Amino acid sequence: MKYEDIVNKNIDNMFFHYTNKDNLDSIFKKGLIPRIGKNASFIETSEKVFFTKGAKGILVLVDVWIKWLVLRPKNNFIYGVGAFLMQQRWFPKIIIDILWSNWIKSESRTKRACKKLNKVLDKSVFLSLALEKNIDYKEEDIDEVKQRTFRKDWLDYIYSYDKGLINKKMDYWNMHTLTGKVIEPSKIRLVRLKEKTNANEILKYIVKNTNYDLDELPFLNEYKSKYLS
């Protein structure tokens, strides 16, 4: 297993992927295998490996994940039905507006989402990927979700960072490999902070050493106050 120590390192141009620590043996033997994960079911249409760029990418991604968990129904069947209805133009917008206006302001849903992500990150690690442009990924690649028929109001909310939906290209915080591309073990390093590899510890270090305005990431700020202090 090879390591990438991030202490005092400029990581703005590095590529990161997080995964459950139980996957490490398989990853360092077989590489990162493209797939459609549970949370991408009904959303993505092709198998890819997702990753994010730099410290800013990690911070935005965490904010997105908490926001997503706040809005995601706990029941998988309801989630699947909801994902289908979100693509139907005939589905009444007022129903979504009522749900979202209540859910997104709900302290209990935000608290539950942060707690769930904390459990995930406590069992996870970050990987550093030495990816090659036009071999492993293409910067101009399209984000499949942006070009599907999901309601624009939903997409505007999820992609409410930087350029948002100005173009259909993938964003720095939500990048992906070419469809079906396996990331070889030789291109993978386990990120560590001295001897620590826990994803929450890595995130805590990045939060404390970033120049990014965290006020622009309210869900990350909430998570920080509870789990990164």
C-alpha cells in the first residue's frame, strides 16, 4: 500500500476519491472499478469512477453530500419513485416546493444528515489519484445529470456552486473518469495526515487550513461545528 502525506502540501491540483476502508485491499489489488453506486441509482446512466479536485473540491463535495442527504428520502423505494417523478414535466412543482421548503429548513433533518455522513466518513479514507488527462478523464466531459430531464429547479439547487448550470461540463467537485475506465493500483495512494488516514481527520485538517470562505457552505459549517471542532 502506497501513501500520500498531505501535511504542508499544496493539494489544490490533486485528485481525490473517498471510499470505505474495507475496500482498500481490493482497490490496491484490482484498482478502482467503475460502477453506479447506491446513491447514484436512478441518477447516473453509465459506470464511472467519481473524484474531486483539490481542497476546495472536497469541501464543496461534503456540503453537497449533506444537502443531498437532507433531501433524500430514507426509504429506498420512495427515493426511486421520487427520482422518477423529478424527471416528469407533468409532476406538480408545488409538491416539490412544499417538501423542500420544509425539509431544507428542518434542523432535525440536517442533524440526521450530518450524523449519517459522520458515520460514513469515520469508516472511510481518501485516496489520491494520479490521473492522466485524455487517458483517464477528459476535462470537457459532460455531467450526465445535467443533461437529463430532471427539473431545472432541482438541478439549480444541487449545483448551486460557482458556475452552476451555465454549461453541461462536469464540475471540479464532481469529476468522473471515462466511462468504463478502471484506475490502476499504480495510480492510487492512500492519503494520510502523519499516521492518520481516517477521512474525518483529513477533512478536519483541510477545513482548518483552507482559505475558502466556509460561509458559502452552510451544511459543511454545520457539520464542522458538530464533528470537526
